[in-house]
Amino acid sequence: MIFIPLPFVLTILLAIILVQLLRNREAGSRSDMLFIALIGTYMLQSVLLGLRWGYDIFAVLPVQIMLAAMIAGLSYLSFRSLTVQNSADVLRANKIWPHLLPVFVVFGLLLLRRDLAALAIIVIFLGYGLALLRLSSAGPDVLIAARLDGVLRSYRAMQITGAMLIGSVIVDILINFDFLWNSGRYSPSIILVTNILSLLVLGAAAGVALNNRTNADEDERDEGRPLVIVAETTLNTEQHGAIVAELDALMQDKQLYKDMELNLKRIAHRLRRPPRHVSEAVNRCRGISVSVYVNNFRVEEACRLLRETDEPVTQITFASGFLTKSNFNREFLRVTGMSPKAFRSQMGTSDVRDNAQ
């Protein structure tokens, strides 16, 4: 019987996730390469984990440590790419090289002071974990390049990634105590289990963020119009109200909410405003995030279609601007307190085709 270490099975699962995501994406931004590289690094780390614990190949340990340092910085850069106006900026050398420094530091320690390499990994993971949580403290609207239909999932993925990086630090501390109290008796099991779980969770989180990223940047879709954006300054209540009024007009007259790839960056581009101004205006004048604001229009349109047509729920999902039925059902329940089918039934409109779904 052929022995297949569990980490190899995890590698296959991560590969399936990546292939499915790539198949579902018609055209992506160049910064998608960060998430793709991140998932690929998780896969490679999983393979090394299988070689180390499945076949006792200790020679892979230094490479594992190097990859760990790389994963932390790559995780931050990947989610950071969802927060910037021009995603391509994240790929510039002057933005990437500072995040390569920890990898070189770890490499140097492996050559000169191997005993300090583990401590360096703890510091790196803690630093990047806190950086991701700090980034998430601004709320879901910080992810301006994520589709509004799935921005909450991407936001949770970012929080989970930050928490997992910090959790790895806690695990390392527990391992040190195990060596102190039990001569490392439980450390192999702790390392194997936590690494498998963390790679699976982190891979899924990266997959969610990549899947919820828009397929193309707004400036690439804008028919060559020059981009002129108002400078980022502090606005007063009247100015915020003017932005929301303009945004209301876009939603009602142009039905901008029907764009399934809509994100905060595209809305800001249409308004010729910085994304931060749009987010602040909606939060201040409506008391909600931009994603909730847009999804309210989508649910309102879905309610109209459910009342006035006999179209199947699935078709109404797409027609109202939602890309997935799960997000549609969740938002519809949030706004109306009932499912789409229950709403249609209550309105006295029946559709035999819905019963077949």
C-alpha cells in the first residue's frame, strides 16, 4: 500500500481551489498574481510539510522556514492590493522589496545564527498579523477593489489571515513550553496538526479574496476617458451630502447597482472622487457601509421583480446585480426578514419554475 502523507492531500485540495478560481476568472488584474503566488506558496509549503513529517526528510526544514517568512509578507501584500486605487502599484519593485527583507534576514540567520531563525519567524508573523488586523480596522470599505457583492467575505478572509498569523505565534510559544516541560513530547503532533489546519484555512481565505476581486480595473473599462479625481481633503457634512445625492442619482437613474463587478473603486471613479470620500459620505449620511448601501438597491430591485414578474429566483438574482445566490439570499433576508420565495408567496405571485430549483 502506498503511503500518502496528509499534507500531500492538502496540496491537492489547494490545487483544486486554485484551478477552480482560475477557470472562473475571465480576465483579472495583474495584482491577482499576488493571491495566485500566495496559494502556490501554501501548496509548496504543504509539500515540504509532507516530506518532513511523512518521510522524515529533515533537509527541507530551512526551506520551510524561508517559505514561512515569505508567506507572511505575501499575505499582507495580497490583501493590501485590494485597498489601493491603482492595483498595479503594489507590484512595483519599490513596494515589494521591503517585504523581501524578512526573507533575507531569515536566510542570513539560517547561515550564521540558526538558533535565532525561529525567533525571527515569530516576530515576522506577529508583525504582519497585526498589520493585517490594523488594515481591517477601517472596516469592509477599505477593500475598494473587492466586489461589493462579496466584500464582506473578503474582509473576513483578511481578518482570519491576520488572526492565523498571530495564532501561529501562540503555537510557537506553546511548542517552546512543551520543550521546557515535556522535552518536546507533544511538539511534532502540534506542529503537524496546526500547520495543516492553518494552511487549509489560509488557502481558503486567499481563495475567497481572489474570487471576490473584480475581473478588471475600472480605468481599463472606462473607454479611454481621462481620470481626474478630486484631491483627498477633509469634507464637511454638506459636501458629504452632495456626494451621496450624486451617488443616489447614479443608482436610481443609471442603475449602477446592476453591475455585478461593482466595487468601491469603480463607484469612486464614476464620481471622480477618492474612494475614502465616498465611503465617508455614505457612512456619515446613511450610517452604513458602501456594500450595504448598494445591496439595499439590489434587494429593492429584486423585490420589484419578484412582485411584478414570474422570472425564476436565480434569474432575478443576476438581474438585480448579485453574482451568487448565497449572497443574494443572505442580503435579501437581512433587508426583508424572509427568503425570496417566501416574499413572492406573500405578494401573491407564484412561479412553478421556482419550485423546481
